[in-house]
Amino acid sequence: MTGVKIDGIEVAKSIKVKVAEIVNDLKSKGISPCLATVLVGDNPASATYVRNKHKACEEVGILTKDHTPPTDITQDELNKLIEKLNADETVHGILVQLPLPSHLNEFNTTTQILPEKDVDGLTPPNVGLLSIGKAMLVACTPSGIIEMCKYYNIELEGKNVVIINRSNLVGKPLYHLLLQNNATVTTCHSKTKDLKKICLDSDIIITGVGNREIFKLTPDMIKEGAVVIDVATTRHEGKLAGDADYAEIIEKTSYASPVPGGVGPMTVAMLLKNTVTAAAISKGIDI
């Protein structure tokens, strides 16, 4: 068999169309959704990510405010910048691009953001609300994966799903979202025993290790007709790659996402969705 490609670019386009409609509706009510980004230092990869986010915002009519403090900014100075953005009523979403320089504390930084402006879904209140199924602003990559499954009518209810990732950005929030969709979820990591057996027992494999030197998802780890969603992004043999070689696994899966062109575009699309959601929340509007 040959599986169906999960095209993240296509799904992201459908999300952007809906977001643009909501932006127009909010503007008709006198609300101009605005995302403030904070990029500390001159990390080239981070700068590229932020540019792509600004471009996507422009495409759907979301305003952006770009803040680029120097690498040597102190924690106190960075916190004060976030406090200023929290107080700015024209800013609805705040995104601090990670990773930060080593002298800055990511947790201390992200927790400064008001929960209602936390478009990355990283603050403790939003993480807690997600755990009880009440969050309105959810981490972008996990929520993007759920949207991809909905778009392709990939059934989650009753399915055995394995997540090979336990990060705060992906694995942990995704675990809760899958539970809310009635999946049976196993989270695996570097200390997991017999990972291959767990994968072979799974209907859906969501992998996000991102280091080909220590891990690769191979066809012999995938049962016939399973779904594979590859979240990882790494450089392998001079090319952008995931945890799996798409050309290898697509022959064995029912659905599979490639890298690039899979989950990546969805992460940006869900950031846009979170920004308009935050803008609506700020005025008590239900979208």
C-alpha cells in the first residue's frame, strides 16, 4: 500500500482563510488583532522563524510589533519589556522566540506574559487549563497536529497513540489534547524500554526527537496501515529532515506527514488562530 500525504501546507491554508475572515469581522467591530514578538539577540534560525511569523500575520491582516533587544539584555530588562507589552491594550498576543541566550531563564521569562496574551500556551495558568480541558490558548504545534487529523478525518477516538516526545512545547500538551479526543496515549522518551514494540502496537505514531544521530523511525517500527506524524526538524545529510524518511514510511502507512511541509506550517497557522482568539477574548467576544 501507499499512504496519503498529510499536507501541512494545504491544511494551514484552510486555517488561514478562516483566520482572515475572523480578522475582518473583528476589525468591523473596531478591534485590530496584533501580535508582539520578542527576539533576543541575532540567532539566524530564530530570526528566520520570526520573519515567517510576521509574513503569515501580514497575509491574514494581523498587525505585528517587532522587538529585538540585544543579546546582553538582562533578565530584569526583558521582564520589564514584557510588562510593557502586557499593559499595551493594542497588543493581543505576545510571543517570545525561544531559545533564549543562556544567561536568561525561559521559565521566568514566559511566565511574565499575561495568560490571556500567551499565544504559545506556555504560562502555568494555560497549561493547567489544558490539563482539565478548558484552555482557549493551546501550544501551537500540538493543536496543529489535532487540526491535521480533523482535516484528513483521521479517527483518534479509541486509537492507540504513541508520542515520542515529552517536551513542554509538544509532548506534554499533545498528551492532553489526545486524551480529550478519547485516544489511548503512551508517552515515550529516552528512558523508555522496548520502543519498537510500543510503536508496533500503535495505530498512530507522533514522533519528535529531532536527532538522527540517536534516533530514526524506520519502517520496521510501524505496523501496516498506521498513521505517522513527524514533528521533528533537524539537518541530516545537508537537508532538512524529520525523524523518519518520508519516502520509506509512506509505503507502509495509511497517512504520513513529510518534513518539510508537514507539521511546520501548522505551527504558524495555529499561532495566527491563537492571536485572533486572544484579540476576541480581550473584548469578551466569542469566536
